[in-house]
Amino acid sequence: MSDKPLQAAPAAPPNRWVAFAILAVLFLAATDTTIIGTLLPVIAGSVGGGQALFPWLMSGFMVAMALAGPLTGALADRYGVRSVLSWAILVFLAGSAGAALSSDMLMLVLARVVQGAGAGMIIVLSYASLAIIYGAAQRGRVQSMVSIVWGVAAIVGPLAGLAFTHAFGWRAAFLINMPVGLVCLLVLRSKALSAHVRRGVAVDYLAQGFFALLLLGVMVALSAAQVGLSRDSFWSMLVLAAAGALLLVLRVTGRPQASPVPLAFFQQRSLAVAMVIVICGSIGLYASITLVPIALHARHAIDTAQTGIIVLLAALGFVVSSAVCGMQIQRVGYRSSMLAGALALVAGAFVLAMGSSSLPWQAIAGAELLIGLGMGCVAVGAVVLAQNAAPADAVATYTSTIQLLRNVGAALGINALAAIQYALESQHLSNDSLRSVFSVLGPVFVVCALLALLLPSNYQLQPAAVPGQPAPARR
């Protein structure tokens, strides 16, 4: 195949039906990240065997979702988003069908892994597709629409799981993906997605494989406590991650263009800053919605309804702020948006650092709202900045990198900090682990706020240079 870039078709006006189909298939993927929670009790009683595999119904999905992103972005930038998105939907639907038809736990876990891979592909390609068909000027508004989809999915997912289970059985919750996904697949054959400038640089599958080993080792090791991983298996995962990292560095040293994560994220100041802030923000959000309820329940300080309110406020804050920031980012720029987000994270973390023993649950709920508001601004600012900084033929790769960073931050927030909390309590090093954890995160968010001052104040960016190629012209 020639190394010359393939020319894109003339850009078509944004098609509302295409945008709606993209958002609909994103909604399916987002819903299936939350729907499993309400299905688990019923599945446990109806699917025989392999109860030790039970935790992998969620962890397997999340690990596969994270692993799929980097390769998906590279493939989309190489072959165009339309064809890769079609394959992503088919993978997701295959996983959904497999889950609905599963006869034992092993088959169900494997189906969820396939479904997670498809969902990871869909999420990356949905963000990238909308960014491509709407262009740089409207990417903030696009993120507002995407945020609303995530917010609705967070609420509808658990409710839909209950409704389908009671009306038709838990398998129907997976089967409903089939007709909706197939209709979206037909709509997405539109030429509007052919306006993607495709790369002349071939995908380096060896580098992608090494990166996958690194991610697999890290993600599974972080999930060790959740899935009951043995000590030997935990260390084996860390060795796998180290081997993958070493092989990847050796590969990329001689072939910079092969890097699964664009080197501009380490070389360009604005992208490096966004990378740090989005990881830290994700850690804070997911740590708060997992550690806070655990700490409060341990003290018998809240009931189930209050737990629901606390988590709901964090999700609501994320949706509202990301929608508002998406609408305003073109006017206020990246610095103001992400600085506002970082300051909200600072405020929320320092409230939680006062500890679960000295605060009423309403104050803790307010802190959760602040953290959700902060992460919403950070998430939108990071993804729009990355897409606008990307060369025209690397929008999907840059988008997948931001999504990967959010996944890594979420895994760290859920698992690593939970392990710290458990260690503090078990060793009696602290009588309030919530205070200890957020006393660390508060100063981290202060550093993020200071870093946000280094971001560009304007909306337009100079696209990053691709290794081995001349710097692109300003758009």
C-alpha cells in the first residue's frame, strides 16, 4: 500500500440523522457500562458455574474497553472512521448477542469482554466522528451533546436493567441492542463520515501489541482486589506491564511514528498539561464516588438512599458542567475552562479532607457535586483541546488518547486509592481514611490548577507536528 495520504472526499454538511445515529450507538455503549449493576443479582441465580468469575463481568468489560481504544484510533486514522465504526458496532452487537445467549458464567464473561471491546471502539469513534463531521468550530457544542448522552445513560442504564429483567428477563437487556445497533449501522453508511483525511503512515501492529501488554498488565493489576487476584498473579501482571513498556520504548525509539500515544502529548506543553489534569481529575471523580460511600457506610453515617443522592450529585455535576463548558469553551478558551474545573476539584477535595467523622452527609454530597462539576469542565477541555491540536489525519488517535487517559485515571481512582484506604484502616494508621486520601488529592488538584494557567487562552490551536513530517499549516 502506498505511503501517500489518501485524499478525503469533499466535506459534506453535517447530517442530523448521522449525528443522531452516532449518539444513539454511543448511548448503547454507555448504557452497557452501567446496566450490569442491576442485572448481577438475577444473573447470579440463573447462570450456573464459575462464581469465581463473577467479578469479571464488570472488570472484563472495563479492561477490554480500555485496551480497544488506542488501536481503534490508529485504525480509524488509517482507514477512515466510517468503516472502522461499522466494525465496532458489529463487535459490540456480537458481544451483546453472546451475552444474551450465554449458558454459563465463562461464556457470559467472554461475551462481556467482546462487548467491552466493541464499546471502547464505539466511544472513541463516536467522539472522533462527531469532531470530524462538525469541524473545529463546533467541537465544544458537540461535547455538550455527548455529555448529555452519558448523563442520560448513567440514569437509564440501571433503570432499564430493572425494567427488562422484570418484564422479559435479564437477557432482553442485551438483546435490545440488536435492532437499535443495526439501524444505526445502516444510517452510518453516510458519506458524511468519508470527509476524514486518512493517514499515509501504516499502523504499527507490533507497537500496538506491546502497548496492549502494558495496558493489560496495569489494568488487571489495578483490579486485583476487585477480582480476587492472587499475589503471584498480581506480580505476574506487573512483570507483563514492565515487559510491554520496555518493548514499546525500544520499538518507538527507532520508529517515533509507531507510538500508539502521539509523542506530541509529551512534547507539546498544552497537551502534556491536559494529560496530567485529565488523569488527576478522573482519579478524583472515581475515587470520590467509590471511597466516600464506603467510608460513610463503615461509620453507619448514611443509608442507601443518601448514598444514591451522593453518587447522583457527582454524576449530575459532571453532566451539567460538561454541557455548559462545551457551549462556552469557544468563547472563554481552554485555560479558563480547565482552570475552573481544577478549582472545583480543589474545593471538593478539601471539603472531603475534613473527614467523614466531622461533616454531615449533606456537606459531603455538596463536595461530590463540586468534584463532578470540576471533572466535567476538565473532560471537555481536554478532549476539545486534543482534537483541535491534532493534525487533520490524526483526530481519532488524539481522541483515543484522551479516552485512554480517562480510563487509566478511573482505574487508579477506583482501585489504587481503595487499596490505600483499606491499608490505612487495616493497619490502624488512620481513624478516618477519607481524610487521609483526600488530604493527598487536594494538593494534587492545586498543582493541576497551577498547570492550567499554562494552557492557551484562545480556542484556535496550531496542530501538532507528526514525527518525520513537516509541521502542518495553521488551520
